[in-house]
Amino acid sequence: MRFVNQDTVKISNHQRSFRESLLAMMGLFFVVMMVALDQTVVGTALPTIVADLKGFDLYAWVATSYLLTSVITVPIFGRLGDFFGRKYFVVASIIIFTLASALCGLASSMSFLVIARSLQGIGGGMLVGTAFACVPDLFPDPHARLQWQIIISTAFGLANAIGPSLGGFLTQYYGWRSVFYVNLPIGILSLWFVWRHMPHIRNSHHRGSMSLDWIGALLIALVLGSLQLFVEFVLRQGTHLVSTVYAVVCIGAIIGLLYHERRAKQPVLPLEMFRERALSALFMLSVCIGFILFAWMFYLPLMLQGGFGLSPNAAGLIITPLVVCITVGSIASGRLITRIPSISIIMNTGIALLIAAGVGMTVLEPDRGHVLTLTYMIVGGLGIGLVMPNLTIFTQELAGRSHLGIATALIQSFRMVGGMIGTALVGSVVNRFYTSSVSDYLDLHHASALRTSLTDPQILVNPVAKEALKAHAQIYHVDGALLIDMARQSLIHSVHVSLILPVGAAIGALWLMRRVPPMKLSGNIRHVPLPVDET
């Protein structure tokens, strides 16, 4: 089953000037920059945040709470944007995201921060579900879209270039709260450009009544939330009543979701799209890429700061090539995409680079110098950059104009689902291996009383806590410096073990590519109904 037909392309009667297009795209520039910057600065600051607010058990939830609410809101507002136009949803999402960023900066506990990040995820999901689909609305022709896409790539490039190092710099010299406050001026700029210069375009194909599938959205939330809780509990405490309950709830929610979505008039998760072999493969590929990206972004800084003993600023500088090269790979992909026989060649190359970088990251050690670490960051970033933008292009081409918004939203949603699963799995593995290793060492040296202090890796990032531990260790005739060194080695080993999971995800992505047919970018997107400009 396919979602495209042989209808001719229809172009809006209102032909925008270069200036109008540029000003509209500048709004998207600042929107994309705000979201991308937030993702890159928070990962670098997170070890310090946990050291200050305490609560390593909620480390992964700072990422996954954002991703969970984003996953729910992306398809909802992708669907709403298809029917009612996207401009005012983009405006609302900017306001929510900016206010939530301020709340994150005011957090007094990890629980407060997780709640604020959930609210921020609602704004971020609205942005992803609407802002990215504005580009094909403005430029229906894919070649024109690729030319204007350089603005979006530049926004990602700037955010990726300065994000990790900016996060480290702000954290080290101005405190971790400043990494959230940096969103405020960017949010104000993006709001002004979008409100003043973004046209309100409604797709004539979707004129008429619609009903929003709230039950489907709630079931998706239940599936993902119970899945994450199951993963965390089963890896930390093994199989027992609580983890079994979460598993049963998750399975029941999946069955309920499938049953409901088959009967919903306008489902938030159109199951017919998954009957297309290539589309379903692309969605699963997006899960794999999200798994890899978020696992690296949130746990490499922990290893660099807690395990290698680097400052937040130094760790940010080392992470920078990873995110910068995502942009480099995306730009290179844009240059190559119309010059090669199939987009699949680029994607297979990118996945191969991900496997190579992932394997290298599992053996990184602090005494091997930073050159090798930077090499793996560059290779990994190029790999993601060659794959990620092509997933969106592939999906838009296969889904067609009538499903453009929801298809674009779903490919972003599945990347977030992958990120949520990745951070939960990797975080649980790190926590389990680190706690077990430290506990065994303390039992061996008859210093079990220190377990509460040392089994939380935040102590490796907090200088005050480290000195307190050393003083406390003297009571048990244990060398505090050796204890800290043991904890660092345990953390490094734990992260190494957990990073095998992203390698597995990359191998799975390579296998999934077998289900994606060769495709060369066509001169137009088929089945494009007349857009109506309501400015």
C-alpha cells in the first residue's frame, strides 16, 4: 500500500519574494536553534546538576521526562497543524518552551526539575510537530526546499558548534541554572520573527471537520511511561511484583492502543502507515538513531566528568566535535543527495560510521589521550549527520503530501521514543554495574558504611562531597583517594558496558536498511493539494 498517487503538483497562487521567505525562515532558524541548543547544553551540565540537587536515580528522567511528553505532543500537533495551519501552534509552543526553561533554571530539587522538563517537553513536542513541517508548506518543491534547508542546517550547526562547550562554560563559571536561562532571549527572538513574518498556511486537502484522538494519545503515554518504568525496575531490582505490574500495564496498553487506533476516525497513530514496508522500516530506523544519539549525549559527559575527572568546560569541548559533525554530515548529505543513484548509499555509509564510533567509545580510557576520543566523536557525528536528515526526506517522499504533517511528526516522535528507551536502558545499566562494583569493593574492605555516599556517582563531580568522603573514610582506615579512584574506574567500566547497547542499535539499523528500497530524490512531491495562504 502506498500513500502517493500521480496527481500533479499544485503551487500556491501567492508567490513569496526572497525577502518574505528569508524572514519566515529566520523564525524557524531561531526556533530550531533554541531546541537544538537546549539538547546540547543540558547533557554537558547534567552531571553538575545531579551533584548539586542530589538524586542520581533521577538522572535519566531529566532526559526521558522531556522526551516522554514530547513524544505524546508531536503527533497531536502534527495532526492539528495539518488541519488548522501551523503558525499559531508554533507561537504557542515557543511561549511554553521558554517559560518552562525559566522554571528549569529555578529548580530546587531533582523532582522539580523533572516536572519542569516535562512541561518543556510539551513545548518542544509542539515545536517539532509543527515547525519542521512548515518548511515543506513554504517550499512544496523538494529542490527549492533543499536550498532553503541551509538555514535550518545553519541553526543546527551553530547550536551544535557552541552548545556543549557553552554548556560546560556556563556551568563551570556561572552555574548550571544559566544553561536553561540562555533559552529566554532566543525564545523572544523566535517569537517575534514567527509572529510577524511566518504566513499562516492551511492545507486545502484537510478542510473540514476533525476530531482529536485524545484516547490514543493517553494510551501512547501509558505504553511509553510503563515501558520506561519496567526497564528501570527490572534492571535495578530484577523481576518481582512491581516490574511485573509495569510489564502487564505496558502490554495491556499496547493491545488497547492497537484496538482503538483501528477504529478511530482520525487516529493519532495511523496504523495504515505501518503497513507500508519501507515506512515502517524508516520509523524503526529513527528509533535506533534516537537511541544512539541520546545515549551518547547524556552518558558520555558523565563518563568524561565523573570517570575521567574533567571539568564541565573541558568535557563540553570534547563533546563539541560530535554535535558539530552532525551538522557537517547533514550538509554533506544535502550536497550528495541529488548526485548519487540512491539515498540509501548515504544512509548505509552513515550507519557503518556509527558502528565504528560506537565500538571505539566502549574502550575509551583517560590515559589514551584526547585525540582518539575526538576521532570517535567526529566519526559518530558524521554518521548521525548522514542518516538523520535523510530519514525525514525519505519519509516525506514515501508518505506524500496528504500525510506530510503526521509522517514528519512520526519520524521525529520515533526518534524521541528511541532516545527515551536509550537513556532509560543505558542509565539503568550504568547504575546497576556501578552500584554493584562499588558495593563489592566496600564489602571487601569492611567499609560498607560508606555505601550510601559512594554509590551515587554525583560524588565524583562534587569537590566538596569528595573531600567529605575522604575524611569519613579515615574512620574505617581506608585510603579516601584510592576509594575515589576505584569509584572512577567503576563508573568508566559501567559506561563502557552500557555503550554496547548503542552499538547493537546501530547494527539493528544496518539490518533495517535492507527493507528500505533504493530512492533518488524526485523533482517533485506527488499528491500535493493546493495550500491556502491566510496571511
